[in-house]
Amino acid sequence: MPPTIRLASQDDAAAIAGIYGPFCESTAVTFEYVAPSTEEIANRIRTTTSQFPWLVLDDNGLVAGYAYASRHRERAAYGWSVDVTVYVGPTHRRRGVGRALYTMLFHLLRLQGYFKAYAGITVPNAASTGLHEAVGFTSVGVYWGVGYKHGAWHDVAWYQLALQPERLNPDTPVPVSALAGSSDWANAVSEGLRRYRRPL
């Protein structure tokens, strides 16, 4: 079966938990202390995809990685901005999975009507900062010593990407479900998969 990028379902929760869990338990990449259960991941997918894309790169039934968007802040004026996250499974790193997922994610976010994307990266993390800079993010500042994990204080660098030019009186962003099955969706999949290098 050829690889594809698709909207995550609750059936993907176990695979996503398997990718994400080690980052919780062994690193400061995420500030979660305890790896969430499969049930908790399924709930997060259900909640997120009511409005935002949560994507998986599926290579012959294997989830190679995932990326999603979420609300940037609660106040109404932030409603056209999102936070984004990407994680790649250990067997598919350095294969363009992150670029593929982000390419499709940003395409969909533009179609939905979002204007800015933000990413927080616990530093140092050369792989993550390299990916985000490669896809167009620019540094906007650092939260010094903002998180405490594994016996140390950690800094978080914040990055911003302009998804599309600002304009006055923007429409309210539409749910991702409004795009599913459209030609724009198919184009976004194709655009993303061009960045993916399948393992031999």
C-alpha cells in the first residue's frame, strides 16, 4: 500500500502513544511528566479534530509520524493563530516525515483561514530547530528557565510562521472537516508526500 497522509482517527491512538511516550519519559522535548494512555490520546484526537487538523503519515499501515494544530490562546483575537507540533517515529527519522506532515498541515491551515503558526521548542534541540527553520519559521524569543523536568530548568524557544498575508476583516476559520474529500485536500496530500523519502 502506498504511503499517504490522512486525518488521524482514534484507531491511531496506540501508535501515536508509542511515538510520543518515550519523549515524555526520557526527555524534556515535552513538558509532560507522564506518558498519556492510549485512551487519553484518543480523546485528544477527538477533541482536536473537531476544529483543527491532526495528521498521520501512514506508510503501509505504520504510523511514521504525526502533526497537529491547536488553539494558540483562549482570547477571541487569537482566533486566527495556532500552535503546531510534529513528532516522528524512531524508524522513520531523517526521511522527510516532519517536512511532509508540516507541508500538508500548513496547506490545510491556510485553507481553513488561519494566518499565523507558532511552535515552542525546548532547547537545545538541533533536529527540531533545523526542521522548523527549514520550513520557514523564524525565532521570536525565548522563555528562559520556564520548565522544570528531570532535575533541571529548561528554556523554550518560540518560533513563528506566517501562513498567509494578513488582511482586514478575516472570516472565522472553518473546521478541518469542511475540507475533507475536496480537491484541495487531495492536493495537500500530494504536496506533502513529495517531501517524504520512503525507507528502502
